[in-house]
Amino acid sequence: MAGSVQVELKGSVIVATFIGEMNKGLVKEAQDDIVRYLSETDSSKILYNTLEMAVPAMVLAFDMKAFDDKIRHKIKKSATVVPGAGTAFKATISFVLANNHKIFYNDLQEAVDWIKS
């Protein structure tokens, strides 16, 4: 399935939703949108929704790690909602040095509640 990304501001949380197969172009598109919201709003919380995303390639996990390294100083909290162990493993790599990041399995509402707390 071809991938897609959508980044939007929901209240005070930047929500990035990834669907299907990801590639560098789609990940870059999401990163650019996240940076725009971080620059144009007071938001400092990001929710990565990967529930409908295929398990990403390792290179994309490293790309996200480099991205997180660049924006970490602007982030108060971030969370990733994952559908399973493969995506959770890649998220762990992506956010290994994040200040306040948490991974949630299949529970978007729990992630939303935590990130808003």
C-alpha cells in the first residue's frame, strides 16, 4: 500500500499520522510540517500515530533519530502509538535520546491522555 502522512495541530498537540509504506520523501514531508508547527505555534508536544503504518525500514528510524536530535530542545513531551513490536523497536531507536518520550501499544486514547497531562 502506498504511504501517506498527515500532520495537524489538535489543540496544543502536533499529531503526525503515518499510513502504509513510508519512504524518505514522506518522512521528510512530515518532518517539515512538524517544524512549521513548532515554529508557528506554542505547541511543544508531538504525537506520532503509526497504527496504520507498515513497519519502517531501519534507515527511516535513523532519519527520525537525527530529526529528533534537531528538535529535541523544543519538545516538552512526545509519544508514539505503535501496532506491534517491529514498529516499537524502530520507535525506540528513533527516540532513544528524547527527553520525555513514551511508546504506547495500540492505545491512541491512552497516548493522548498522557501527552496532555
